[in-house]
Amino acid sequence: MTKNFADKLIEAVRKKGNPICVGLDPRLDKIPESIKQKALMLRNKDGEHLSPMAAAAEAVIEFNKGIIDAVHDLVPVVKPQIAFYEIFGADGVRAYVETLKYAKKKGLLTIADAKRNDIGSTAEAYAQAFLGEVSIFEDFDDEVVMPVFEADSLTINPYLGWDGIKPFVEEAGKYGKGVFVLVKTSNKSSGDLQDLEMKDGKALYEIVGHLVESWGADEVGENGYSFVGAVVGATYPEQAKKLREVMPRTIFLVPGYGAQGGGAADVKPCFNKDGLGAIVNNSRGIIFAYEKQGLMADAYTEAARTAVIEMKKDLEGVL
Amino acid sequence: MTKNFADKLIEAVRKKGNPICVGLDPRLDKIPESIKQKALMLRNKDGEHLSPMAAAAEAVIEFNKGIIDAVHDLVPVVKPQIAFYEIFGADGVRAYVETLKYAKKKGLLTIADAKRNDIGSTAEAYAQAFLGEVSIFEDFDDEVVMPVFEADSLTINPYLGWDGIKPFVEEAGKYGKGVFVLVKTSNKSSGDLQDLEMKDGKALYEIVGHLVESWGADEVGENGYSFVGAVVGATYPEQAKKLREVMPRTIFLVPGYGAQGGGAADVKPCFNKDGLGAIVNNSRGIIFAYEKQGLMADAYTEAARTAVIEMKKDLEGVL
């Protein structure tokens, strides 16, 4: 039987002794020059330089491998944000797939942060691509069934309602994967829609929280958590506290720690009393930690490792 | 000065004499065998067969070119749905870029249907990739500034509020591009969130409609419409009627006509009294029209052309 993603995630958190998720959001201008120089010198089979986008993609892959090598023994999970790869077009998407593959090889769980959303038939295509398998050329001898992005989980947006969520939940269940549904996001204007007051006095994010908990009700694993998770920003601890109460079996993916202003005290309400129930993401604060530490970009891997160890201590203070 | 996307779109609608958007949502199993056979026979520079994903991407490109050739003189705009390309990974994204490029070359406006959404700094990366330009290797002699997806417009999801929308609106304004924000989607469960009743008695979709109209208030072109559009499903004519009233200067992108059940009478409320203000998408009903017409898949281009002409007549009956 396929193992529930929530169980895989909780076991990884226990094994590594922390709930840290490293956000792999590369920015070319912050990647060490040495890595970029090398990428620009690469040549293809015909001896030609790579296209600028292909060179950028190679630089991103090498940068990410450095981070993954530096932190894979420390943290349970990584989360590449696809926007920072799509910016390099098809080459960037190749870098995204390579990054997910390398993280997996190094024993890390992965969250594809792509916030996908669409109506049922289209959501199915996304679900197959990110979480399941794709079957092509069924009508030929060459039929191929293969995973495409091969992520362990995917962030999704709930604005379209259940039939835009269901295909992801079904595909996730089939392949031991998970989803994280946006509930209360970490950005400043997240309240424009999410805090709107409903007829019954509840805020929209609370209603969505109830929905997400119900969507995962049949998907609870051995550890008491469902593979239908929620995104709840560290920047809104009051709202997180409310959500924790209405969503006892939902794992929170918590962005907003570090560069966005959230601290350990802010993420505390995202956890249950068992010390579980949340993973805390940090992107810039880890992968570009060299800046804050006053180091050269070339020292980015050591800086990332130091930053993870510091974050672990910081979280231990409240968990 | 950069021309407002709303003006470009309205002029294209006037020139072609109809508001039809052709949805380019290819499904490999419905693409003619002859196209797939040809793709599977292709070889790269080294004389090797393409990978299955690369062959699938080639089949999709050829299929789409056939559709674009068949309808480019008839319709103003096409809308490729990116899920049906991402399903083939990086190769699929290449096919997506090629499709947008070919449509542009043939004089069509394009809507990248990707429903992207994220917090500000990440939304900026998406906006640059889909609507603007990307600057890479700024710190080298090799600095390159180039468009990546080069779409004329992009669908986006409003769940994160204004600061997740603003980067798209800014980039769109800079480059003469547009956005279509999800307001009331065409799927069955769209009401799960969108129809929730607020404290003031309004439904969430109405509030979002008001927000979208206000987000576009400063972006109105010569024809009285803003480049901040809205997605409003043909399957909910009552809601569309309400939205048309609160969003007089917003262009509606209307999915749900045809295969999803919406007819000409259902899309009528999406238009203003000037006969403008909406474009009506049809995907499966055009690109796979050969099925309904009882033809072989090889006749898909003629069938698509016939379907567009029929849809044009159908819409003329109510506009």
C-alpha cells in the first residue's frame, strides 16, 4: 500500500529533529559569479555556447545542488518556487525538474510551490504532471507512462472550489503524495479577500480552513494528519491560532519566517500541542544567508548550513 | 506610447467581426495519428529519435499550427491552457512558447491561461516571464534582456489580494499587455468560495468584481475598457448579469461556452449594450470539432473552421 504523504513528512521531521523547509527560490543576480562564469563557458555537443536561458538554467541547477548538498542531512523538506524557474522559460522548467530530482536523490521530500488551480478536467492534467504519472502515445507501440515533475507535494489555490481541488487530492492519494491548499497567505494584502467577513461573522480564511480540513477528512494517516495540508503565513499568528483550532488534522506549510518578518514566536501557533502539525519555510534567509552573514557569495553553502542550524535553535526555543 | 491591451483587443474583435477566443488545449489522444506518427519518426542532429516527451511536444506544436492556420483570419484571439503543455514537462513548455509565437506571427492576440498567483516578489517573476522582459547576466558582458513567454495577456487568481495582482498590472501596463482576473469561474463547484455570502449580503464574487473594476480604474484605454479583465463563466448567466453592472469598464473572458454547456443566450449578459466588453472562449468545441461533426481526426482543421463559423452565427443571434 502507498504510504500517506503526511506520515512520510512527519517521519522526516522526526528523523531530522526539526520542521524546517528550505525554499529554493534562486535569483540569478545573487548566485556566485563563479557559478555563472562556468555556466556561460559550457558548450553543447556541437561545441556551441549555450543559449543565455540554457546557461541561466545550468547556473540555477548548480546553485541548488550546492544548497541541497549543504542542508540535506539537516532538514526534512525543500520547496522550489516555480516562478523563479519559469522566468527562464522551458530551460528553467528543466532546471526545476532537475532540482526536484536531485533533492529526491539526496533523501529530501519536495514541495512544488506552483499554486496551480483550474477547473476539473484541466486540474487533472496539472495533477498528473506534478504528482502522478502521464501516459502518452497510448495508441502506439511506443506507449510511455512516466512521472513528469515527480514532486512529493504541490501547493494549490482554492478559489475554484472542490472540483478544482479533487483531481489533486485523488492523484495525491494514488501516488502517496500531498497538497497544501492556500488558506491564509503571508503577504500584506492577503486580507483583501481572505479576511472578508462572512454573513455568519467568520472570515473567509476560516471558512476555507474548515473546507480544507473536510477535504482531508478521509485522507488521515497513521500519525493523525491528512495529506491535504494548508498554507498559513507566519506573519498572521492570530489567524494561525484560530486555524490551528479548526484544522487539528491538517499540516500547515508556514511561509513568512525570516525575510518576510515572521519569527519563532509567530510560528508557534501553527503547531499542535504534540509539537507537530507544521513545517516552516525559509527561502532567502537560508539560500542567500551569505549576505546577512557578510560573506562573499561563494560562501553561500556554508552560510546556508549555518543559517539552518540557527533557525533550528530559534524554533527549538518555542517548540 | 504603448497601446492599451484593451484597445488592441477591441480593435481585433471589430476587425474580425466576432468576439471568439479559440482555446488551444491539446490532448495527445485526440491529435491525428498521422501527426503523432510523424513526430515519433523525427530525429535530432545526432540521428537519434526524440524522447517521448519531446515527440509529444512536436505533435502538439504541429496540431496547434494546423488550428491557427485554419482560424487566424476568422478570430481575434487564442488562449492556450498551460496545463496541457506542462504535462509534457520542459518540452511541453517549449511547445507552449512556440504556440504563442506562431499565433503572434499569424496576427492573433494571445491569452496565456496559466492562472498564476503568488505574493508580490514572486508574482513579479511570473509577470516578467509571461508579460514583460527578463534581464539576465546583468553583471556580465553577456547581459541579455528578452521576453520569455511573450503572451499578450495572462489569467491570474485573486485569492492573495492586491499585492499579488499589482506586479502583473504594472508589467502589463509597461508592455501593452493585459490580465484577466478570475471572478466567477465556469465549473460546478465555483460557488464553494465564490458564492459565499458576505456580511453585507453580497456574494464573494461580487466583492471580487468590485475589486477588479477598481484595480483597472486607472488603466482604461480609448475605447472605455481597462486592460485588467475578468474571467466570468458562461455557465452562470445570472451572476454574469450582476457583474456586468458593477464592472462596466472590464472586459470579460468567458469560458464555458460549448462543451461545458453554455450557449449564446448564456453569454449575452456578459456583453455591454455597445455589443462589446466580452470575448467568448471555446476550446474542445473547436479544436476537436471533428468528433462532433463525425469526421476523421485528420479533418480537424476544416472541422475547426466550420465550428468557428457556426459559433460566429450562433453569437450573432444574440449580440
